[in-house]
Amino acid sequence: MDHTDYEITLIRSRRKSLAIEITPELQVVVRAPARMPVREINAFVQEKDDWIRAHLQRMEEKKRLREQHREPAFSEEELQELATQAMKLIPQKVHYYAQIIGVTYGRITIRNQRTRWGSCSGKGNLNFNCLLLLMPEDVLDYVVVHELCHRKEMNHSARFWEEVEKILPDYRQRRKWLKDNGGRIMDRNRQVS
């Protein structure tokens, strides 16, 4: 889909509603129900045009500022050391918070991920980014709690956020820190070839 001065990638699936996402690479992705007519999708995009443009502009400005103040890339040795340290610390935190939340989990994997801080599979396997060790500890705790709460709610519904808030009443502040500062840390990881 082409929309004046920005291109849109359309992804159809079994979802029931429309959603717009702007990726870190400044791509506009529209997710739509499989059978929704294109004219309805276009109308939705047109309705959200001001939001899309404002969001793209903000993200471009953030990207420009990050590039001006870019820190050096991590070396392979630094990443390996972070992964080693993360493998010692993160499983302890997972065990601690899983007991508080009252959930079980499967395998814990620590990886050098380029786009995610953590994930939880349907089987309860947990993946965490080794770069979490560069964050304040309360932000690391937020990511661990976030992923463990997916063991109760495999979505980001209001009920999911209620579960997170039960454990971390100030989770919004922690999430904001991650949103405001995580990209800078992730950029140093993306520079590794």
C-alpha cells in the first residue's frame, strides 16, 4: 500500500481489529483482519494520517539525535561477558518473581537480541536480552515481571497490566525509562556485524 509520502506494509491475519505500528526502522505496518476490504483499511489509515505523520516525525528526530550522540558498538567480548553475567543474575530474579506471581516457567535463555528485551513462549520458555544488565536494576526487574505475567495473560490486555501492577505498582515509570533509554543501548548492539 502506498500512502502519499510514506509506504505502508499491510499484514493480514486472523485478528479482529485494525492496528498501526511504526517499526524502529520507520516502516508503517498496518495489521488487518484477513477479509477486511481494502477501502476500509484505507479509510482507517486516512483517519490516522495525522497520528502516523507525527509519530514518524518524532521517531526520525529521536533517531537523528541518537546518531549524533552515538556511543561505540559493543565488542564480541563485551557481549559475551554480559551474557555470562546475565545467566547468573536473571534466572535468580525469574525464580524470585515467579514465586511471588504464582506461576511456573520453562527454559530460560539469555541471548544477544537486536530488537527485544524479553519474550515468553506459549510453553513458558523465557528469553531475555543480555543487554538488560546495562539497565537500572528496577528496569531489569520490570522486564522479568512483564514476561512472567504473560504466564497468566498471553497478551497486553488490561488484565495483563493489572497483574504487572500488583507486583510493581510503579511499573509505568520503569517502562518509561526503558522506552526513553532502551533504544540508545540497543543501537550499540545493532552496530555489531
